[in-house]
Amino acid sequence: MNENYNQVLYQEEDPKAYIEDYWTKRSEGFASLRKNELHSDKYQRWEKEILTQLPTGDNLKILDIGCGAGFFSIILAKHGHQVVGIDLTESMIADAKILAAEEGVKPTFCTMDAENLDFDDESFDVVISRNLTWTLPHPRDAYREWMRVLKKDGVMLNYDAEYAKDQKTSKLSGRHAHDDISKELMNQCNEIYHMLDISEKHRPEWDRLILMQMEVSECEVNPNVGQDIYKEKDMFYIPVPMFRIRAVKRG
């Protein structure tokens, strides 16, 4: 898609199309980054982090929302869980299928809108997401959907950050996660920040308050989880503090 078409999308207030366009352009480089992350020390750190937050039980049914190139889906599938990964961007799903096959696991991947899930009520033991909610035009609706498809006593894990309030990555020297992103794409990313209401929220407190209004028995926030995983200033590094939200659906 050319720049003029992107601008039309923006002017016509079609944020999902504009956001999907951004991630389609980023998909090849993003998949390469996730592939490298799977074979880095970040894999073990993420593995430890996620597994300690899951409910007890083997062969859990897990929905990875906004799965991108399948990083979380692959980790969880390697531990024997039934994983479904969804993403709005078709090229991301294509990359996730390739990467999962290379890693010898078979999650199910499909294209789907995180705000409008095509699953029955109470279908999953776990709903997990990473770096997605900051891109959503209607995050409250998304949370409602995520809780709908979660089983009673199921766990929702959301890893995200206030990226719109700390736009330092394009100004960093040395290695970082946005090191290979073009100026055009960084500008498009910044436009996404400014077009979404969630960018104005005080997070993750806003998320916690929204979730506590739903069918949640407990909801806790760890504001420093990113510091435990991205310790080095390398190709995966982003300085914005990543937080974890863990909510349990009322039984």
C-alpha cells in the first residue's frame, strides 16, 4: 500500500486497516526478530515467566491473541498445551505457521480480530497476549471478549507497555528492537499512537479497573516484568517498561 492510500485510511477513520497495514509492512522483519528471540536467552526468561503464571494442569487450552509470528504459541506448544494463535494480519499468521513448523510444534493459527472473537463462551483455560492492547481501537470491548471465551477460574495474561507515552526507541543509539525499522514505519507507528484513545490512558491501572468491572475474582499487576526479561541492550531491547496484568475469571 502506498503512502497516499495510508493517508486516506487515516482520514476515513479506519484505524484497524491502518494498523493492519503497519504490521503487514513489519511482518518480515518482525518474524526474523522473533525467530532470533526463540534462540536467545530471552526464550528461557519468557518460558519461566509464563509457566509460573499459568493455572495448574497439563494440556491446557490456550488462546494467544495477537500472536504475531507465534513466539508465545511456540513456547506453550513445546510444553504440551493446546494452543490457538490469532492475529489480524494475514502475513503474521503465515510467518507463525512457518516458524512453528521449524520449531517442531503444531499450534493452530488463524486470522481473527482480537475485539471480535469467533469462539464459544468459556472455551479456553488461558488467554494470553503480548504487545497488542496498545494497538486496539476498542480495548474495553477486547477485554470483554477475552473474558467471555475464558473458562471459569481461567487466567488472562496480558503483557504490554505505555509505548505512546515513551517514544524513545527511534532515538536510541546502539542495538534495540526498532533498530532496523524505517523512518516511514516509525512515523506510521507514531500516528497509531495518536489516533487511539488507549494512548491517553494511565496504564496498567486503567486496564486493572476495567477488568475489575467484569467477571474477575482477582487482578494483579507487575509493572516491572520487562526489566527481568530485557536486561541487555541488544536487538530485542525496548526501554519502555513492560507490565504484566494477570486476571482470574470468577468461578
